[in-house]
Amino acid sequence: MLLPLAVLFAVPAQAANQSYSISSFDSIRVLAPVRILVTTGAGVSARGEGDRNALDRVDLSMAGSTLTVRMKPAQMNEAAGGQATIILSTGQLQRAMLAGGGSLSIDRMKGVNAMVQLSGSGDVSVGTVAADRLDIAIMGSGRLTAAGATDVLNATLSGPGALAGEGLKAKQVKLLGDGPGDATVTATVSADVVARGSGDVTILGKAACKVNRGGTGNIQCGGKSF
């Protein structure tokens, strides 16, 4: 008996492109399991590439200067869809939040007060930070990779997630590690580290260090072990 070709061979997901209508934003919230690419310093635009079903379910909404990316639930008897990539551009980005298992790649963050918040298993990368102050919060098992410079860095890790900031330099660093996640950043003037979990903390540079070690992780700061 001959079987239909659809049974014999897997049918690839339909590749598609889609445009979205948004306005200028300086903050982004990603609440969908999609790949987001953000470029700054140009005009405002939003387009998607990938699986047609996934692109149709992506929802972009504006509230003031904040762009939120969500995924609408699949309808009954509708395929959930494959991968989708959303490509965004705006003038300047100061705040970013990713929740869940998506990924967010930002070429540059700039402003007086910048903020990155990561919860869940997703990944965030920031090519260059240029800010007076940068606040980082990592909750869950995700990974944040960042480079650039800031006067003050406040970072909190409360889960197994990682902060890969070898190229991120701050004059003053305050870091709280409260779980198994590892963190690496560079401090040039001072570093205040509170490590209460099993994660390793590495503060590169020659800063004056104040360390409160209440966990089991290895602490390196200013070229010394604590």
C-alpha cells in the first residue's frame, strides 16, 4: 500500500516574513519564546522572520515608551508553530526585561539609568553599555552577557543563572549572589560583594574590595581570593 508523501517525509515549516506596526520605544519587555534582535541609533521598525504560524501569534503592543512582545495562544487544532525571529530598531534603549525561554540580543544600551532583568531560562546579550548606572537582576537559569562601561553597577543573582560580564567595566560594583549562579564583571575603583550561595564570583580589575562570604562559592576580587 502506498502511503501519502506527508506521512513518508516530514514537511518543513513554512518560512515567512511579516511587518509589525510600533512606535519609538526605550524599554522592551519580552514575554514570548522567540528570538529578538534590537538595533539602536536608527529609525523605528519591526519585522519578523520564520515560521508563519509563529509569526501570526506574535503580538507587539506599546504602553508609553515600552514595547511588549507576547505570544498569543494557539487556537484549537492549530499547530503551535516553529521558530520566529523579531528584528527591531529604535533610537535608544535603556531598559530590557526577558521572561521565559526566549532570547534577546541588543547592540547598545545607553542612558543615565539602564536596567536589565532576566527571569527564566532565556539568554540576553548586550553588545555595548554606556550608562551612568546599570541595574542587573538575574532570576532563574538564564544567562546575561554584557560589555561596555558604567559608573555604578548593581547586580543581583538569585538563581542558577549566570552573568558573563568580563567586558563590562564599572567604577563601583555592588554584587549580591544568592544562589548557584556564577558572575564575572570588572571593577576599577571599588567592589562590594555579598555571596550567600554556591555560585562563583569573579571581580576583575584592581578595585578595593569588600567581601561578605556566607556561601560555598569561590570569590576572586581585585586579584585576591576570599
